[in-house]
Amino acid sequence: MEQTITLTYKDDMLSYEGFRNQVLEDYRTAMVSREASLIGRREVLTGKAKFGIFGDGKEVAQIAMAKFFKAGDFRAGYYRDQTFMFAAGLASVEQFFAQLFADPDINNDPFSAGRQMVSHFATRNVDENGRWLDLANRKNISSDMAPTASQMPRAVGLAFASKCFRNTPQLKGYHELSHNGNEVCFCTIGDASTSEGHFWEAVNAVGVMQVPLAIFVWDDGYGISVPKEIQTTKGSISTALRGFKKEENTNGIEIYKVKAWDYAGMCEVFEAAIQKIRETHVPAVFHVEEVTQPQGHSTSGSHERYKDPKRLEWEREWDCIKKFREWIISNNITTADELNEIDYQAKEQVRDSKNKAWEKFLAPIKVHVAQSTELIRNMMVSDMEAYTYLQQLASELQSNIEPFRRDILKALSLAMETAPLSPSVPAIREYYNTLLQDSKKMYNAHLYNEGPKSALKVEEVKPLIPFDAVTINAYEVLNKYFDALFESNPLVFAFGEDVGFIGDVNQGFAGLQKKHGKERIFDTGIRELTIVGQAIGMALRGLRPIAEIQYLDYLLYGLQTLSDDAATTHFRTFGQQSCPLIIRTRGHRLEGIWHSGSPMSLIISALRGMYVCVPRNMVQAAGMYNTLLRSNDPAIVIECLNGYRLKEKLPVNLLEFTVPLGIPEVVKEGNDITVVSYGSTLRIILEAAERLEKMGISCEVIDVQTLLPFDIHHHILQSLQKTNRIVFVDEDVPGGATAYMYNKVMEEQGGYNWIDVAPRTISGQNHRPSYGSDGDYFSKPNTEEIITVITEMVNE
């Protein structure tokens, strides 16, 4: 991996020679990065790579920024930060090209194993067994994302974690995770992307909370083809942010303006400003102006389509490397000839790195091509036409200069289709299946933790409920559970709207802020997006956040960052980063359109990569929290909104018992029909089952407990084999989560083989629930409807 000399705090910088060497090394890094952008674009246009988006024009600013990025710091960046990574010693040019070529070997692309586009970087936060690394003594990169401004919510949490480590006495011993909260989060964003709501919510949040976030805004004057005058009020993000500026005795942010071509000026401003952030935890925005974009936005088109000749000429004149070169020569640091030599060496280095990356990418593919070609050529066939076609197929595969894995599988498949009766087919099919299994490991693995920290590997421990167990309100079960949890686990934090002072709207945290401290249980503003981002950042730093979204209906505000960020982190880093957040919310039945939502199909579609827990009561919820806190997987727990004041018996092993994920529970045994559901609806179903029992119909009622994962051992199928009838019930829209459960049991589990009558689904209506008790009755499944459907099925 390539390294660069760090500018600050090195003894040799005290000498002129040390200073000179550092400046020339920085110039070399800038030239290497620029050449990587130029060659990278050509590789896309020649077809070796699919798409390219590069950081040319930002080289000098990112080199200056990287000088003050220390061990323990985190970066939440975007897809134009290649120079920063080169300068920080966290990426090599060869790795850059390996990612551009989508190399699935984690040794070649250590950031995503080919799963992300070029310049989407990441560093490990856990080892192969899910144990947290020494994050406080290494430079850390949270996995980059492409959706504009999506790095902002996570940056809030990464910075906030430093405040947690500094101000929470219980965390003082976790030296591998933080050095007294001295870490800064570096966040980068394009100027046009500051138009996104993510940016404004994040800036407001950190301005209120006062956390060490350094936001670098690269201002090149455009958002693709749209000029900033159409993007930003007053055409300047620093001007628009003036109302956020911190004044004496107020919170807020610091605002700095620098020029992207001013090497010395940026180094001076960044050094003092970032040290201030580190010490005071006052966030800052660095508006980096006069950025150029020599190749335009991306490989999808030329910027000459929307920039006039005058603008293009200005960009050539004020290119940051050109100005850096002029500054070096005018200050007699070196000569033009020596800089020319550096230019030449940089180009040679990049070409060599690109070639090595391409060779490593092709090497295993060529081995498979050779083996596949031999298998196809040697196929035993009696038909001359088939023989000729197979030889042609083998020749075409062998002559392919730049083959992909898909080309090999296609050729093998065509060979088997051409001569299905050949005695050679079994050997070819075996090799084909081997390649197919290998590809699944390369392209489909690590959606969830697969090692010791998998939530699916947490051993089940039953709740101990003695015969004389106290019966209390359900919310009190959670309150006593959370009290014990915070007493025992200093890494756990809880926050959200009304969570702190009043102890959440349903009193699960009542009195716990006073007991455990406002540093660990606290209120937030009404800002679901950055509540989620706060949790993501904290989880990436080894904390165990429980972030509350007050009502399930409002999860939509934070769904984008949950779906694009939390749910994909483990997958897009090839298992190298874990993000074990828990989203706590409540939903299903209550009153009115905005407080009775049950959009479960939306959630299970958007949150693949998270676990979706749907407890029917609060004892069950507590067991799920225990399971999740023993693992490194992210999850959402949806408590029943109308269940908090129901009575439940209190287990005596509150912190020990666990609920296994993906294992349904039979809550009532029966013989005539299997009824599958979850959450609040189960109480309606059990009422119906009791009335049906009097009619001679025996219902087996199954609580799926979790929707992701769903019935991993096919227990529902075992029930269906007994009853031969099945109905799926929930509160989602028609064709929603009931259809999902239907698909899982009838198609995946083969349930169709065991049915005597057509399966049914009973769901809510197409609209959101109408207001009031009658609105609830006619909008969601009700007892009489369930009785009617089941009676019809039994009588068929």
C-alpha cells in the first residue's frame, strides 16, 4: 500500500529539507491521482470497466485535508475522495483500479471486493470473528455510498460517538475505541448535494449537539449540468449557512472559506480549525471554492455540453495542480525540470498499477477459461454438427481477450444444451456448479453476519416465569428490562423523540434518564433521518445504540438511510464492517391514519440486510433485544402500540433469556387449520379461534416472531402437513406481508403439496386506517372476518 509523508508534527518538517520533501511528495500524490483519473476514464470508455466517477480537480484540497486526519478519526465521504485516500496512506493506485474493474477478490479490492463502484472506500471495524478492532489507533473509513448526501446522517453519528466517549464516565476504560473523544469525523460532500434535506438536517443536528464534525464542501460551481445559482440560495452554501454560525454563548457551527488551488492557505486553515474541532467539539463547514472538474461529472458524458468556452478556459487556468506547480516554482522549492520528472514517474507508476490490477483481475478467470475450454473441446459426441458447434464455442471462449465469469458459465451451459446426452455432461455440470457456488460466495455472501456474531447463532434461553410471578403492565416489563440492561452494559445508549426526560411516550424508559444519566438516555429533535444516522455512526464505532422512531408511520423519514446504509453495510464491505444498531419503534393498531401504520411489506423489501422483529408482547420484545445485543447485526423491533397496558408476567431472568430469530412459535395448537400471523393481530386471531372452537373448528395459531428471517426451519410447513389448510393474516395492505408469508410457505417450503383447499390471506384494506374504533374495525382484520373466512375454508 502506498504511503505519503505526514506534514504535521514530524521532526524533519522543522528543517527546510523536510518541508521541501513533503511539498514534492504532495505534488507527486496529486499527479498520481490526476493520472489515475485520466486513465480510469479511458478504461471505462474501452469497456474494461462499467462506469467511472473521479476526483480530478480536488487533488490539492484533499492532500491538505489528509494531513490532519489522525489515528482514531473517521471519514464519511463520497465518491470523489481518491486523492484523500492516497494521501492518507489508506489506498493504493492498484487497489483503486481493482475496484474500478470490480475485482471480487478482497485481497485486490480491500474496500468492497468488487461490490461497489470505484472510489467507494472502507476500512475494517471488526475482525473475522466480529470482534471490534483497535479503532482508536487506526485511521477509519466508513463505507462510502453513492446516493447524494447519504453520508451526512452517518457522519452525525460518527462525530456524536466522540461526545459519548468524552462525556460518559462508564466508557472511560474503552481505550481501543476512543482516546477521550478526541476523534474528528471528516465528512466530504459536493456543493450541489448540499441541496438535499440530509445536509440541512445533519448541519442542524450537529450545531445543536456540538460534536466534532468537519464538513468539507467541494464547490465546482455545478451539480452535473445545473449551476449552483439554481441549486443554492444566494449561490453560496457558506453564505446560506450564516445563520448557523456559532457566536459567543451560543451553539452552532464554524464556517471557513478556502480556495481549492491554495495549497499553503488550506494547510494553514485546516491545521488550526481541525485542532479546534478536536479540542472543543464545535463542528465546522469548510467551503472549498473554485474547484475545477477537468473531465466533467463522470464517464456518462462531457461537461463541454453545458460549460461555455469562457468557463472551460477558466478551469484550465485555475486547475489546482497547475497552480500548485506555479507556487512550487515561484517559491524556489524546486525547478520545472524536477517537477517534469515527477510527472513522468507518476504516469509510469499509474500505468504499472493499472496493468497489475487488470492482470490480477484476469488471472483466475483465465484459469477457468482454460479448464472450461478443455472440457468443451473434449466432449464426446456422435453428431458432427454438434461437434463443430462445440469446437467453435470453445474457440470463441479461448480467444476472448477480456472474458468475464458470466462468459464462462454461458459457454458451459450452451455446451450442455448442445449435447445433453453426452457422457461428458456430468463432469461439465460438476464444474459448472462449482463455479456457480464460488460466484455466490463472491457476489451474494455477507448480507448478514455469518460468523460467531450472527444473530442466528445466539443460543435460545427460555424466560423463567415462576408460578407466583408478579403480573404487571407490559410497559413495566420493558422498563425493568431497560433498567437492568443499562446497569449491566455501558456500551448501550437510547435516544429519540421524548425518550429522555419523560421516558418515551409509552413509558418504557420512565425514570431511567435520571438513574443512568442524560449522556446515555436522551431526547433528540424531531429529525428521524439523523436519529437513524446517529445510530449508524455510533454502531460503526463499537457502541450499541437503541434509536427510537416514535411511531412506525414515521419510519419513512429515516427509511432511505436505513435501506441504503445500515442494511447494506455488511454486504457492501464483504463482511468487514458491522453496524449493530437497533431501531425501536411501535406500530399496528391504534387510532387514525398516521398512528396505526403497518407497512410491513415496505419494510421487509427495503431492509434486506437488517432483521425485522415483530413481537406480540413486551416479554417477547425483551428477549429479542437480548438476542440482538449478543450479535453484530442491525435490526428493527416493532412493538405493539396497543399492548403496553396489557398485563404480562415478569420473567426473573430478564437479561439472560433470548428469543431465537426466524423460529415461529405455536401459541395455540389445533388440527383443522393453520393460522399464521404476528404482532397485535394475534390477539384478534386468538379471540376468533376461541369462538371457532365452540363451533367445532380447531385452529393452530402460529406467531412467526420475525419476518426477516422467516421460519428458517420450516416449522409452519410441519403444521400445514397436519392441518392441510392455511391462512395468513396481518394488518398490511392486500398483497403485502401476507403475500410474502404466502410465498415463503407455499413456494419455498413446498406447502402446495399439502393443501386440501386454496390458501387464503386476510389483510388490511388498500387504504390507511380510518379514524376511531369503527375505523379500525373496518380497516383492519377483525374477529368476525377471520371467523367467516376460516369457516368457509373448513366447509369447502
